[in-house]
Amino acid sequence: AVLVVAISEVAKRSSTLGGIIASLPLTSLLAFVWLYGETGDTSKIAHLSSSIFWYVLPSLVLFVVLPLLLARGIGFWPSLFIASAATFAAYLLMTAALARFGITL
């Protein structure tokens, strides 16, 4: 919660700096440390890291669709819903595409 508030406050002053802070993979880093601390298994860390990589790609859809919709004058909530739905569809497409190449996550 503190991180969300901090990013929001920084973004009020500088959307660029707010974007940089928000894009940091803090959750992933915390998950790596936590998983390693609990298991000590670096192969699990490697698999998690690989999964995160493949799922970051479809998540980028949100950051393309949302500003496009907002720039076209569509309200915030409908834009957020549509962008989220598009992102969900991108996740499904990515999972299906990877499966065709024998990659399971």
C-alpha cells in the first residue's frame, strides 16, 4: 500500500519518474527472495523468472490500449475495463501460442 501511495504522489509531480518507479519489478524481486529463502531451490527461481518474462509481454497490452482509449475521450472506468479485458485476452493468446511451441508455464 505504501508503494502505491508513493508512486501516486511521485506521478503527480512527474509522470515519467512515477512510471519508472512503477515499472520496477519489485514484486518479482520480493518473490524471488522469498521463494529462495523458503526453498533454496534456484531451479524454481529460474522457472518463476521465465514465467514472469513470458507473462510480462501480454501485460504490455494494458499500457498500449488504456492511453489510446483515454485519448479518444472514453471515460476512465470503461477504458480501464476494456484495456483489462484486452490484456486478459492477450494472456490467453500468449499461453496458447507458447503451448503450440511446447512451452508450458
